[in-house]
Amino acid sequence: MTVTKAAPRQGQWASGAVNTLRGRLQQLLAFASLIVIYTFFAIASPYFFTYDNFMAILYSTVVIGTLAVGTTFVIISAGIDLSIGTGMALCAVMSGVFLVNAGLPLTVGLTLTILFGGLMGLVNGVNVALLRIPPFIATLAMMMAAEGLALVVSDSTPIYFTDVAGYTALSTGTLIPGLDIPNAVLILVAVSVVAGLLLTKSVLGRYTYAIGSNEEATALSGIDVRRWKIMIYTFAGLFTGLAGVLISARLGSAQPATGMGYELQAIAAVVIGGTSLSGGKGSILGTLIGALTISVLDNGLQIMSIAQEWQRVVLGCVILLAVYTDRVRRKDL
């Protein structure tokens, strides 16, 4: 009996080591691509390779990066969430409702806004896990509902945070004198570290990988897959709520019409960073690299005065290349 048990464990260790090596190589490839793109724009334009522009790139990464970090959990579990863009806009509006209309204290309003994002994630999780609605359809329905609710709740008008002390400082303020690093960047770094630890060191992370790798086998091993799916979508929703806070703090207002298109950029960042759309593989570090890659592309193309429509074409090509690379890694071609 002892010999019989030892062999599978050794096989599992070997498989785990191979997966870890592949994950490191994927991160290295994504990082190398980022360096190549950054170097190209630095050579192409003297205005690109400056400290101020570097800070601008980091600052522009915050919203997409925050959404992408939460979405990483969903995609690793072999799911998808198309509602994060309009959901972010709805959370921004709810932040205005809590802080401006209701006059709640700043910490209370922020907490309720983030929890509201978690509530939307909970609804997505219930629809996917309990009602067995395909994730694409379930989150597409939530995307449309969130878009409409944002307009209804705000009466199709922006909500301004002029009288809410300290709100805009959450994004534009600086805690580190001299470095001029916006608070929003520090928040992204902090939540990314927490998310990375949860993904690699917690039960939530282990089950996220397990469900994405083989949901049927995970269920047969005695794990309540439906309950953990709901938790994964709920956890990802908290990042949608946080992104709503960060984008409204940056703009100084809750714009109900914003949000469309952010979900595609966030998903692209996750895929570019090496997370497999088939589930079971991915990392927070890779996602951040992917988000930075998108920001560098947008920033560099703008500095080079490339028309916005061509910027979208370039981003689309990058997404296609990332998905193709993912398929090659999985030996589907």
C-alpha cells in the first residue's frame, strides 16, 4: 500500500513542477514582450521615455488592472465575466448615491460601494453555478442590466463629489512625498499582493485552479463546486466595486455612461498575461504585466499621434496574438 500511494504523489509533484515552470515561462514571455514594446516607443519618441510619462502609464493602468485582477480568478476557473465594465460604472454611481445623495461617511460609503460590487458578483455566481446559465450569457445579461441601472439610478446625469472631502485624494493624492506616486497606483499594488497571496496560498485559490483544470474531477473529490464558483464570482465582484471607486475618484464624478469596453481590455490583460481561457492556469503577476502592456500600447500610440481607430486595431491584433499563443501552449493547433 505504501508503494502504491507513493507513485501518484511523485507524479503529482512532477506535474506540479512542470506547470510551475510553464507558468514562469509564460510570465517571462509576457514581460519580455512588454519590454520590447516599451523600448520601441522609447526609441520612436523622445517624449515617451520620461518619468512623468512613466507615472502616467502606471496611473492609466489602475482601473484596467483592478478589474483584471478580479477577472483573473474567474477566467482561471474556466469562466468569463462581461459585466465588469458596466458594473464598474454602476458601482461608481452607487458611490455617488451613498456619499453625495445619502451623505454617508466616507469609509461607510466606500465599504458599501465595494460590497455592492460583490453583490453583483454574487448574482453572477448564482446564475452560473445554481441556475446553470453559461457564464457568457449570465454575465452578458448582467452587463446590460448594470448599464441600464446606472442610467436609471443617476437619472442619466453625472454625480459630482465636490463636497465629499478626501474622495478624489483616494486616486489623485500621494502618500509618499517626493516620488509623486498617485494613491491609486499604491492601492492597485496592495490589492494585487493580497489577490496574489489568496490565489497561491489560500483554499480559494487552490479550488479556483482545481475547478478550472477539471471541474468534474473536483466535484467527484467531494468539493462543493457550486458553492466555490459563487465565492469566486463574488470575490471578483469586489474588485469591480473597487474599480468603480477608483475611476469616480479620478474623474471627481460618477459618470453613468462610462464602463463599456473596459471589460474587453481587462479580459485582454488577463489573456496577454498568460492566463488560459480554458481555465486552470494563470497568475496575478502575469495579469499586471498584461495590463501594463495595454497601457503602454495606448500611451505610446497616443504620443505618436496614431488615430484612435488604429489604436483599437492594434489592440485587437495583440489580443488575437495572445489568444493564438494560448492555443499553441495548449497544443490545440
